[in-house]
Amino acid sequence: MPIIEVHLLEGYDDAARTRMGEALTDAVRLVVPAEPDAVTVMIHERKPTQYMRGRRHRQGAAALPDPASVVRAYLDAMEARDLAAAQACLADGFTMTFPGAAPMHRLQELIDWAKPRYRFVRKSYEGMDTCATPGPAIVYARGTLSGEWPDGTPFEGIRFIDRFEVAGGLIVRQDVWNDIAEVRP
Amino acid sequence: MPIIEVHLLEGYDDAARTRMGEALTDAVRLVVPAEPDAVTVMIHERKPTQYMRGRRHRQGAAALPDPASVVRAYLDAMEARDLAAAQACLADGFTMTFPGAAPMHRLQELIDWAKPRYRFVRKSYEGMDTCATPGPAIVYARGTLSGEWPDGTPFEGIRFIDRFEVAGGLIVRQDVWNDIAEVRP
Amino acid sequence: MPIIEVHLLEGYDDAARTRMGEALTDAVRLVVPAEPDAVTVMIHERKPTQYMRGRRHRQGAAALPDPASVVRAYLDAMEARDLAAAQACLADGFTMTFPGAAPMHRLQELIDWAKPRYRFVRKSYEGMDTCATPGPAIVYARGTLSGEWPDGTPFEGIRFIDRFEVAGGLIVRQDVWNDIAEVRP
Amino acid sequence: MPIIEVHLLEGYDDAARTRMGEALTDAVRLVVPAEPDAVTVMIHERKPTQYMRGRRHRQGAAALPDPASVVRAYLDAMEARDLAAAQACLADGFTMTFPGAAPMHRLQELIDWAKPRYRFVRKSYEGMDTCATPGPAIVYARGTLSGEWPDGTPFEGIRFIDRFEVAGGLIVRQDVWNDIAEVRP
Amino acid sequence: MPIIEVHLLEGYDDAARTRMGEALTDAVRLVVPAEPDAVTVMIHERKPTQYMRGRRHRQGAAALPDPASVVRAYLDAMEARDLAAAQACLADGFTMTFPGAAPMHRLQELIDWAKPRYRFVRKSYEGMDTCATPGPAIVYARGTLSGEWPDGTPFEGIRFIDRFEVAGGLIVRQDVWNDIAEVRP
Amino acid sequence: MPIIEVHLLEGYDDAARTRMGEALTDAVRLVVPAEPDAVTVMIHERKPTQYMRGRRHRQGAAALPDPASVVRAYLDAMEARDLAAAQACLADGFTMTFPGAAPMHRLQELIDWAKPRYRFVRKSYEGMDTCATPGPAIVYARGTLSGEWPDGTPFEGIRFIDRFEVAGGLIVRQDVWNDIAEVRP
């Protein structure tokens, strides 16, 4: 039953409008017990000349990228060890915290720290959750790890979850939890 | 700059309207790079007699509880070992998965599984994130664990994160990750 | 899918709002091929102090009665030969045209004209249709007639349809068609 | 005074918007005693990308034809005995009921039934009324009949009214009343 | 034809809503060549709980007084020499500039300056104009002066115009022009 | 905090939309004590086919010129003694009233009346105020006069204010006040 109208300055493409509609639909359903089919979203777009605040016309701003896409691009680049592509996803002051390690800042630190721990590791994703907040967007990626220990023994099905803070389309912070310590030799 | 209008059937109290406004504000900011101060939300409430769909007046529905509050109530009840209060937060078919354990369903299973692992454990919360989805609401609670090992040795600062699926105000599922295995004797 | 919003001065009761929602729902469906369930109507009511046109606040007006109810009240009163109640439904200048008769104006004319044609007649209604127009509302009542001929022979199942013009809650004109001539002795 | 706003997916041409505005204007005036000049209609059209229900963008649907135009096309085709053109206006299961006849389904049945009754008949229309309903649109066409009896004698001024049910732009049902039995030789 | 909707936090009485409607009606007619009768204003009032900006509910503010009323109260108080009442209309830093005099700040200065110029003076008002600006409201009061010169000779019909800047309901500045110099002895 | 929406027929250029937004912003701030930054204006433009009143589509009208621009054009043309350009700004029945003179109607009358009073005069503008009213727009232009007396002596800093009534983009009336009489030889 809820009907949501959004008034915006134009400048958004179809993908951004779709994400906006989905995010607003899900958000109102945190409070209103309605099925998605009962939630309508209408987007009204205004040209700058049709919008004024404080006696000035304003410009719309380009849409933020989908934070989940930013996180996935980063994780894929790291798995491929494409550090340049991964670095491009990161904001200044980026911090990552892994189980049993002090916070790290540079990707090479992570590569070095990981080297004695396993030959390689791959992520299988069960899902990603995006949380809208008053501050950065939060993205959770969870699933299982598979790979090989230093001695070549394979492992799989180790539970993991990563938490990312994404602001302005760049990753500010990454926190990782996993069950590696439960099972490693 | 975005202005969001929500049309609803009446029946929501101040707390629900506040949550709705905050959720919509944060949701639109996943796409529009605006500061919270630039996002306005107006809630229009209609009496059933002023609303009609399919040639029938409809009734509004009571607001869902804040899923983060449901999760906090559950975790506090568990910490106090008030199993009745904790159980009241759970949906049928509730499943919980802890590191190194098979999925459990009954709270007593968890109590028994935990007994040999530590004398007691307390959670210190760093934050909770709520994700709106097309399905259940997802709540993440993270922080650190402190307590005593079976031999009485205290521990503290062990990282944890719990993921909850909340539907209709009840917890359907809990997944837990933590660094206990990294540090336990 | 269509969403209709109506802005009105307050002063309408629940019955009027329901009729308004139904009429608007049906009206838009003359053009938009949507099922009734896909049509939403929201009524926004303003106090006179919140509405201004031509720099003056305006008063709302009382709702018109449902024209179909006016017609039904008239037909029921005529069948009961309660001429005072029937007359109260009529506007000045009321005209009625029956098959094979010149237009009549006074209810007594109709009673006299009908006397030699049948002992009595009762209407069984199959349905009533209301047409909104730029002028008066049009109401069609159709069904079958039953009764007794002057010689006492009963009749039934004779098709009839009456067309009424209703303006300001009063009947201005009535036109009648029926199959009496097909079957009367 | 009423102001009506309609929110639609785009895809309607000028003729459809005009019909929509007229139908809504007339519909609200069944309840609100306002002159047409006091009723404003504004149509807001959204591109599919700006509209979402149930987390999906929707397509608008093509406008239904004006049911009164469908009926007029049918009646004109029948008068010209262009059975193919007339048939194209009809839905499967079409039924027609004439005074003194059992319901007929095929146009040729009507031609045959009419043959012994008059040499030809022409309709002069006094007006057409369209009723919006929760089901099919109802169209009434009324006026007078003129023509020649089988013996060549002309007739004119015989009152008629036809009731049509139109769904999805096709005629589902026709019911006819007229005064032929009052006057035929 | 223009239709203006204003969304506000509640807290305005009837007088304020009337002034708002009139001001908006006149303002749009600076650009749109419509007669006042063609301009509609609708005021939508929200409770603080139904309005949120920057994730906070806001309070409405009390209406500003009609600046023309403030000016009239001041001029009437001055004419009655009720300096306390007049002073209450003034903001700190109030400045008044009369023809042929340096700017004055205190009402007593004006009384003293005026004493040798005329025995008394009365204002007859032809009209007052209010200008809305991005800064203070501007009020113009014009008409004619009558009174007596120091020697008792009466005078009348001397044209005057006063310009007032009103901010927050208090007069910040007054500029006076008149034809006294054209006619005084 | 106020949010103003204007619904219009299209046909306005950017300059007109800007003036409209500014005028509405300033107008609402006569009543609501909000800073300009807290006032939002959104202009919704409809094609004639999307707007209907009284069952008829309407045409939008071209914007009125900014009345302050009309006044400035007139005053500049007069100062340059371009009487044709000045005359083009005037409506039939134009009246001007100067201090110490009877009302005049033709520009040549003013030229002749002014000739013995000063060799030339130039206006320095301190500001212009525009007042929206239910009738004509009122424009005030104020500042100081400089020039030369008939004997060649220069003068400057003489206060003036002109009041103009502008209807349909043409000046209907001009009233002038100034301190010339205070200082002229």
C-alpha cells in the first residue's frame, strides 16, 4: 500500500533509478509490513531550471555507484592479484582488519601476511547485504573459502564474512571474520 | 536535495514515523550523493475512508518492530540466560550456526554446546547495521567478546559478528563468526 | 497502475468518499486497461483555511446524493403509490415518456394512463447503470415487469428499461421502454 | 473546486488523455456539486524507468478505444449490412436480445429474424451515454427508427434504446428495446 | 490556471494561512498573466512527526506578523505620540531619514526636529504596498499630510511616501519623502 | 522548510522560471520566518494535453515581462530623451504625478515642465522594489538625482523615489517624490 514519490534533479540513468526504487521499497518495508508488490515508487525528475532552493537553481549530482558492485570489483581484483585495479577501489586511509592480525593499510601488507598462511584462497559467495546508514554505505559479503594450505592440502567450505564501509564510491574500511582458525592445520 | 513523500494509511506512532524517515533518507543516499541535511521526507497519512484500491477501502497495518531492537532484546536475554524471553524473539524453524559447530535449532542446544568452551561470555557492541531487503530484514551486530575460559582465565577483545534474518518481527536465522579459535587455549 | 489523487474541501462523509473513489476508479478504466485492483485513489481533504482560489477561501459543498439511490427511491415510492414521496424526488419541469404515450408531467397523469392498461405492475431489477456526463447524471434501471392485466391474467418477465436524468439530486426526466406491446392481450 | 491528479505510465495519445480528463471530471461531479469549470485534471506521465511496483518497472498499456466509438462503428456497419466489419467489433460469446425474440448470437440470425419484420430500418440517434463500471463499459445508444414495413409503408419516429457491454474494446452483449410493437401493422 | 501547493510544518493560524495564500497568488501573477480567480493555493500542513530533514524532525516556527500591520501600528502610535508603543515596533539600530534632515535614530530626535516645522501633522493613507524580498520585507505607506504650520495655518493634501524595512516583525529602517518643501511657508 | 510546488502549463523560459521561483520564495517568507536556503520551489510543467479544466484543454500564456525591467527601460529611455522607446513602455491612459505639478499624461508635457527647472538630471539608483498585488505590479525605484540647475550650478545627492503601476507589461501610472524643493535655489 505505501506509495513513495521522490523529487530529484535529473541526471540519473536507468540503473540508478532502478537501484533507487528498490532501496526505497525495501526501506519502507522495514516499518510497514507490506509485500513488495504493495509498494509503489514514482520518481519525478526536474530540470535545474524547474528547481530552486535558497533562490538558486541547483545542479543534480551524478549517481553514486552501487556499493556492492564496488566491493565485488575489489574482491575480484584481489583474488586475481590485480593490485592496481584493487587499489583503485580504495579511499585514502583505507584500513583492513583480518582475524589474528593487526590492522593493515597497504595491499602488499595483506599479500605478505597471507603468504605463509595458505598457497591460495578463493571465495564462493552466498550473498551480499547492503546497509544504508547516515554515514557510509555498509556492504557485507559472505560465503565460504576454498584453497590450499602451504603444504598443498586443499580446504573448502570455511565460513567467512567481510564488512566494508563505502563512501563516495570508494572503500574506506574492511573487517574480516572467518573460521580459518577453527580448521587450519 | 531529494524530497521524498510517502503516502500511507494511518496507524503509525511517532517512533515508526521516525524510523521510516531515517530509513528512506539513508536509502536514497545509496544512490544520490547528498548529505543527510539535503534530504527531506514528508509523510502523508490517509484515513481508510480517504484511500481506496481495487474499489475497496483498506486498513493500515501495525508497524513492524525495529529489527535491531528485536535482535538486541534477544542477545540481552541470552546473555542473562533468560531463555523464555529469548525464545519469544524467535520464529518457528529458527536456525543458528556458530563457528566450528553444526547448525543448532534449540536454545538449550547452544547452552550445552557452549558450556565446555567458556565459563561465561559477555558481548561489547561496537555497532549494529540493518539492511533492508526484498525479503527479511538483516541485522548485523558486531563487537568484542570478554569472559572466562573453563579454567577461569579471563579473555577480552575477541572480535565477533552475528548476522540475523528478521521477518515479521521474529528472528528466523542467526549466523555467528568470531576469533575465538584464534586465541583460545 | 493508475494512481488518482483528489484534492477537495472537506465536508464529505464516508459514503460520499466511497462513491467518489469508485466513480474515479471506474472512469479511469474506460481508457486504461487496468484491473480495479491496479487502481488506487487517494482523497486529500483541505479545510477552507488551507484552500484559496482567487484570493478567497472557499467553502466545500455538501455531497450530491447517489443518483441511483434517488431513482430507486422514486421507483419504490411509485410502486407503493406513495405519490408524495415520489413527487419529492422530482424537479420542476419533470417529464416522463412511456411507450405509446405522449410525454406526461404529473404523476397523477401516469396513474390515470396506466389504469386501463394493467391492474398492477411490479418491477424486478436486473441492474442499474449510472453514467457521469457534463450535464445531469444519467441512471438506467432495467429488469422485468410482472403483474396482472385488467382481466386478472398475470404476466411476468416483460423486459423494461427506464432512463432518468438526475440533476442536483432531483429527477428531471424519465424515458421508458418495454416489451408490453409485444405480449399484451 | 476539485483538483484531480492522475499518475500514469506514458503511452497515451492526446485523444486518450482528453477522454480520461473528461471521464474523471464527470465522475467526480457525481458526488461533488461543482460546475465542470471548477474541476481541474492534471495528468502526470512517468516513463517505465521512473515507476516501480513490487521492485519491478512496469510497462504502460495501450489505451482502450472509446467504447461509444466501438458501438457506433458496429451499428453503422450493421446498417450498411457490412457483416465483416460488424463482426470485427464483437467478442466471442456475443449475445443480442431483441424485443419478442430469444437471444441470438450470430449476425446472420439477426438478419434472418429481421427480414419478415421490415424492408429496412435506419437509426436516428438522439444521444449515447457511457457508463463506467467495475466490469465492462456500458454504452447506451437511443433515438428513433425509420424505415419501411414489408408492404412498403414507411414508418418513422419509433423510439429505441440499445444497451451494449464493451470489454477490452469488443462488444460482449447487446440488449434492445423499442416501440415497434406499439405501432406495427 | 496555476496551482500552488505549499508544504509546511503546522503551527499557523487562519490569518497567517490567508496572508500566505494571498502572497503566493500575487507572486505567481508577476510572471503568469492569470486573473486571481485562476490561481489556486493549497496548504498542506504536517505535524513535526510527519516531517524530517537531515534525519531529524523539525519544529515549525510561529508566523511573522503582517509587516504592513507592524508599520501601521508604528505610524498610529507616532501620530498619537505614544512613544513606548512606537518604540516597541522598532529593531535595534533603527534609522529614519526625513527630507532635509540627517538620519535620526531615536524617536525623541524626530519629535524635536519636527516641533519647529509644524504644530501637528496627520496622515491620510491612500494605500500600502508590501514587497517580499530575499532580505527584509519592504512596506510602503503613501497618502497625504494635513495639519497646521507653526503659525496655525492649516495645510492639507501634501503628498508623502514612507518606505520601511521590516525584519523579524520589527522596523529596521524608515525613509520618508514628501512635498512639504514644495508648499511650506 | 517550506516546500512550494507550482503546477503550470508549459511555455515559460528559464528566466521566467527563475523569477517565479524567487517571487514565490520571497512571498512565503513574508509569513514563515525561514531563511531563503530553507525554501524549496519545484515547478511542474504540463503540456496542454495533460491539463484540463472544465473539460477543455487550455493553452498556457506567455510570461509577463519583469515589471522592474519595464520600469528601468522606461527610465533609461527618458534619461536619453528617447521618447519613442519610452512611449512604448506606457499603457493608454498613462498618468504621471511629480512634486508640485498637476498630473501629466504625455511625455512631451513632462519635458516642457522640466525644462525651466533644471538643465539636465541623472538618476543614480540605490535599489528597486517590486510588490505583487491582486491588481497591477508595483515597482519602486529610488536613489539620488544629480544634474545642473538652469544657471549651470551642479547638484547631486537629492533623494528621489518613483512609484510605478505596471499591468500587462506596460506602465499605467507613475508617482514621483523627491527632495528637489528642499535644496533648489
